[in-house]
Amino acid sequence: MNREQLKASLERLSPSEEQRKRMLDQIHKGAPSNKRLPFFKLGAALAALFALFFLYTELLPFGENNKSAPMAAEAPTADQAVTESVSMAGSESLHRGADYDFLLEHTPWKAEQTPASLPVFAKQNEDKEDGLQTERMEIPGEDYTYSVPVESTYEAQIVAFLVHYSIRYSDGTTEESQVSMVRTVQVKSYDQALEELSQGKNSKQRAVQQSQVQSGQLLYVEQDDELIPIYRFKVQDEWIDVQAIK
Amino acid sequence: MNIEQIYERHVDTVYRVAMLYLNNPQDAEDATQNAFINLMKHPQTFTSEEHEKAWLIVTVTNLCKNQLSHWFRKKRTDFEVVAESMHEHKERDELLPLVYALPEELKTIVYMYYYEGYSTREISQYLQLNESTLRSKMQKARAMLKLELEEADE
């Protein structure tokens, strides 16, 4: 093999004219193509969907107040809704709008779908950009110093850190390396969460019988600028949350 | 800054680097677009076209590494794409699969040196690498590629 062969090989990676035009069109639109919706975009879309449902169910009681006095008695006030959203991850019970109930009832979480672990999502940090500008920090070691440009890749709400290490040893030599980390958490099984619900564990609610549980769902809620997984069960027209993280 | 002119100048380079990392035309297109969108959103002052190109190479490299680090991609395999590209490589080229197989840390270096013709000094400057470290990486890459390349210009 020689240099020319290598160059010829790399030349074959060039984009076609059609690809060039397509990419330029997308650049003019200011967004990447969405030919395939990657999972991380799906995660962001799901988070947005839940946010929309939350807003919708907050607004719903006001509309229903005007229509029906009996329903207004059951609907939470705006203040209650805010309080509930703050304490969501604290396993408070939640009252939700009828449409939300309908959605969850018709999309119950299946026990066999429960993964052993799930990622924790974080809010997107739009200040971080890729490129030459990087935030650096020095971490002194025993006989070396880490010079770490930290690129927090909060893209699309997944917490993923790509850290480049520049290790400088005492003899003056340096070494470049990198690690990437994704924060994942161990998740209880659906049955385990159901068991805890029935025993009143991890929930400020009373213990309930499993036969009273109408449906359950594994979903993400926001807590401390992160989206974490929880189990949400419907028990006699009431939503009860159980911590999903082990 | 005329983004179209910059695009015309460097799109092939940026796309090729993305392909080296991602080995998937659709992902490479996304990374390429994002690199130029980054430049549009955050205009840079470049001292030369080479500087401009180097910025884009580094940017798309970072974008590709970020994408590769995502948890879902590690678990994802595009069987059709892999099968197709492997077939193409076998038909047309014995060297390209070796380049794909290089560790991530060596791909950009190999591309910049052997394809774009940057000197080791320039690469070390753009990638913020110590020059001796860069040389040792080049030796490693050369061994992996089984290249019989002259070292006089290093």
C-alpha cells in the first residue's frame, strides 16, 4: 500500500452531487435532515409530549369548571397542580385530565418490556457547541496533570459526557485519551414496583391491593433539571407514583 | 461570511471525515450539516482557508465522536448499511476497511496527513496535540494500515 492508494480510497468517500445539494438545502433550513428519527430525538420528543400533556391537564380544569360544576369539585386547582408537579418524583398521587387517563389506560406498560436500566435525561444546554472552543480545567494527579477540555454533550436531553484527557507525565511526555460516559440508572421491574405499591413502600399513599390497580406506566418526570423514570399506576381513578430507580 | 462558498470549498472534506467515523451515509450527512450549521450560528474569524478547513474537520470530528458516544448508537447496528458498505469495499478497495478499523483517535490524523496534506506541525496545532505524541500516533496508524510510506516529509 502506498500514499496514493490511500488517497484514492479516501476519495471514494466523497458525497454524490445529489447528497451535496440535499445537505446544502438542509443547512439553509438550519436543521439536520430528519430522514431517520434517532432515538435521542425521540427522547426529546417524548419529553416535549409529556410537557404538553402537563400543560394541557393544567388548563383542562378551567375549561371544565365552566362546563360542569360537579367535575370542578374533583379537578385540582392551578396551585394544586403546580404543587403536585414539584412533588411528582416524591411519589405524590396525581389527578390528571380525562384524555391523559385515556392515553395511559390504553397504553399500559407491559411487564416484560421493563429494561434493567435506563438513561437519565438532562435539559439541553444550548450554550455548549462543538468546535475548537472548549472549556478546560486542570486536574492535578500524583505524577501527572489532567488538562481536560470538557465538552458536555447535552444534545437532545441525554446526559452524555465526552471527556478528552490530555495526560502530562512528570517526564514531560503527554498522552491524549478520551472517555465517554452516559449516566444510566438501574430500574425496578414492573412487578417489583407493583409489589411496593401494594405494600405502601416508596409511596406516601396508603397500601393498595394489586387488584385495585387499573393500569400502570413507566414514564419520565422532571426532577432537579433531570428527567428520571418513575412508575405511575392508576388506582381507583387516582394516579400514584412509585420510584422506578433502584 | 458566505456559507455557500465555504460549503462548496469544504463539503467533501467534512463529509469524508464524517464517513470515516460513522460509516453510514445518512449519519455522515447529518454530521456534515451540523458542522456547517454550527459555523453559521457561531461565525468564526479564520486566518486562511486552511484554518477554516481545519476548524470544520475538528468540529465534525467532535460531532461524530459525540454521536458515537451516545448509548443508543452503541447498541444499534445498521445491518443493511454494513453489509452494503462491506460488499462495496471488498469489491473496490482493500484499504478503506483498514481505515475504518482504525481507532477513533487516529482517523482524523490519518485523514489530515495523508489526504489533506497537512504537516504534523499543523495537525498538532489544530488538534492541540503534542508533536511527539502525534508522531507516535502516526507510526501506530501506519503499522495498522500496513503502509509503505516515506517519512521524509514528517
